[in-house]
Amino acid sequence: MKSILKAVTVAALAFTASTVFAQGWSVKVGVNQLTPKVTSGDMSAPSVPGTKSDVGADTQPIVALGYQYDDNIAVELDLGLPYKHKLYGAGAIAGVGQIGTVEALPPTIFGKYLFLEAQSTLRPFAGLGLTYAAFQKETGSGKLTALTNPGGPGTTFKVDPAFGVALQLGGIYNINEQWFADVSVTKSYLKTTTKFSTGQTIDMKLDPVALAIAVGYKF
């Protein structure tokens, strides 16, 4: 009986030590390149048939707050400065160049699964998340006005906010018990509608790919 109790006690202590090691908060900072992979619909009439739009990439600093529940399960909230995207003509108006700019704020919360042992130096992970993309400071160029309202006042526009699913793959390099570095690739699925002051609309799948690298600290 004593040997059984001893074995149970040792196992319980080992489990507790493992749990204490795995659980805890973390914060990380880094940079993220966000590249929309746009599928554009046609602008509604009146417009040149086949008028589409495209969105350029941008890179900004990011910060993320995470909590690890156990050796393998964690959650993370990714935040950052607004991404400043240039908008371009595409389709029938591909040659007109830049037609506007917009800022995007896409905070994302992830549930993550970390592979291998908690003490491993290198740990791959996979994540499933939810992105909320908000847009601000939409600004049209003279070229946009010439296309949508020639001779009239400047064309303005608004981009509807959007929710979307995000898939993530990456890896963590544990420098020591507190410091780590990680790299990740995230694919988000976002669909939105742009509404112009001249009455036209255009639907777009943004579906951005994000490449991030960061350094973090565990508490």
C-alpha cells in the first residue's frame, strides 16, 4: 500500500510540475506583412463593363497576447497598427493605376495546438482563428472620380467591415524558459463590399496571406 501511495504521489507531483511549466501568459512583438489575394467582382452600373479593383500589400508592427492552458493548447490575440493599402484598377481598368487608399485593422483571435513536448526547443503549431476586419480613412484619387463621376465632385467610398475564418501554421523556437521567437503564415477568408458615393458598389474577396516574425516573453 505504501509503495502504491508513493507512486501516486510522485505521479501527481510530476503532473503538477508539468502543468505549472506549461500554463501561463505570454506577450510578443514583431512585424507582419499582409498581402491580400483579391478576387474582385465587377463594379455595378454605371461603369465600364469589367471594372474591377485590386489591393496592394503592407507591412506593420504587431503585438500579441497569449495564454497557454496546458502543454498543447493555447489562445492568442493578435493586434497591430493599421495596414495602409493602396487600391488599384483591375480588369477593364487595369491600366489606370492607383485609384485610392484605405487603412485596415484586422484583429484576430486564435486557438492554437502546439506539437511535441512542452520542453522541446522547436515546436510547430497550427491555429484556427476568427478575424474582424475594420476599414477606415478610405480616400479616392482623381482617377477614381474620372472613372465614376467625370466632371462631378470627387468620388468617396466606404468599405464594409467583415468577419472571416483564419488558418495558421508556424513554429516556435524556445530560446530559454522565458524567451522565444516564432514565425507564422496565416490565411484569412474575408469578403466585403465597397460602396461609392456615386451609387456603384463592388464586391471583393480579400483573402489575405500574412507572414509574421516575432520575439516573445513568457510570464
